[in-house]
Amino acid sequence: MQNKNPKSLFGIDINEYTQNVQFPILATKIDFLYLRSSGSGTGNFRVDKKFIQFVNESRNYKIPVGAYHFGVPSYDLTDADRQCDDFINVLQQGFGDKDYGDLFPVLDVEVPVDKSITTKTLIDWIDRFRKRFEKKTRRRLMLYTGLFFIELYDNFFIPGRGYPLKNMPLWLAMYTKLPINPEYPPNVGGWTRWRVWQYSEDEQVSGVGNPVDANWGPDNISLLTQPQSVTGLKATMDKNSIYLSWNKVPDIDLLGYNIFVNREWVGTVDENATKYVINKNKLNLPTGKPIEVAIEAFDYDGETSKTRTKVII
């Protein structure tokens, strides 16, 4: 995988045990922040006691913020459904209705370390959680795990299936202070790039009172966030056509735009487009009623704008 570089963003992750968090200072020291929202390590779903408070503080100081759930895979694959649904609910308690955070939501998997489940079961559990989460939220789920853990579970390889999780954005823990570790993360588990690299578990950072996990991120925050909502949408029409124009979304990983009329998809255009013409004759439009036109941006990760931009004509 890649090493960090001078443009790599810097972030930390904190939880209810993090002491003396001073957000006015932290906002000047970090580029992004992850919070523990919840965990199932006790056998029951448990919400982090500081999660909602930390979300509000982060947003007050305009720190890009996301959250992770500490998941506990098992042979009971239906438990992936329960943990997933509880995670979705607590994210909305913190961030708002149908809001799952500024950054990728994250599933944290680093147990069981005793290999009490098979590699296939582990992968199937994570994959089930991931697919359910993404279907219900329209957000991509990032996976947090450790280099040691991937290697422990057969490099996340399944004979006949390859690396089923390799297309998930990866947040990899590999601590540079350990002499057995390489200088930077190797290719592992089917991944050739990390999106976030947790390189330390005991970094001293101004704005927090005890050592914290420290992370290198990508070179641009848009590689951790949804595309910005489209601005400047305008729509006019004549007898046969609807004419759209909008401002280009500036995200560096922008892939294109989806266009909707009365909530029905009517077309997709690439990242360079700022205009589109809709043939009214191909639509089943109600006579004499307003028409709602909407647009959303999408990126290479499949993330879409948090809200669709709409106009009525």
C-alpha cells in the first residue's frame, strides 16, 4: 500500500474514555475526527456515553466527523442484522434524521482473536452487515481492522471467492512503533491502498488530555465524505423539453450526476456536465401540475450527495 505523504490529512479517534477534550483547540490541530458511537463487546448493543455530546461539539467547531461501531462477529449471522440496525439508529440520534455522519460510517472488527469462528464466517458476517447497511442508508461502509487481524484470518481470503471485502474502503491499524511492522502498510486482504491508516495508539495531541489513536488520511477530505450537494440548479421548459443547468461540484473524486423528475430517475451524466435536456414526450407527466426536477452528485465510491437539489417548474 501507499505511505503517508506531506499532503496526508491528520485525524484522531476518541470515545467516552478520552479525557479533557477541548474542541476549540482540537479544531486547529486535526483535519478529521472519528467517534465511537457504539459497541457490542459486552454481548449487548451499547451506545458510547459521550457520542452525542462529541458530535454536537465537532459540528459546532466545523470538524469533519464520522462514527464507528465496534462489531462482534459470530456464527449467528442474524446478529449482524441487529447490530447493523442499532448502528443506523444511533447514528441518526447523533447526526440527525437520515444523516449518518460527514465521513464514511465505519464497522470496527478486531475480534475474536482466538479464531473461535472460521474465516468464512467472519467474512460472511462482515459482508452481511455491510450490504444491509448500504442498502438501508445509501452510504458506503468503511471497514476498520488491523494488519495482524487480517493475517490471523487467512488474509481475508476465501477459496473460490477470492477477497470478498476488498472493495470496502479500508481503515487499517498498523503501529509504526512496533519493530516487527514495516515502515508503512503492505498490500493485504486484497487491498492495495488504505483510505485511513491508524499508525499510533498513544499519540499526544493538543486538545485532548490523554494519549489517543492517531491516523493519516487521504490527501483531500472529499475522499472521506459524500459529494457536496449541487448548487445553482435551474430548470426551464417548452412544449417538448426541460432544460437543466447547474454548477459543477468541486469534489476531486466526482464521477457524475443523477437526474430525477418527480422522484423518478431520468438520466445520468458524467462529472464534466453542467447541462442536460430532458425529452418531455418520454415522461408520463400529469397535465397542469408542477414538475419537480432534482439532481444529486455521485463519486467513485458510489457515495451520493447528502441531499438532492430540487426545483419546481
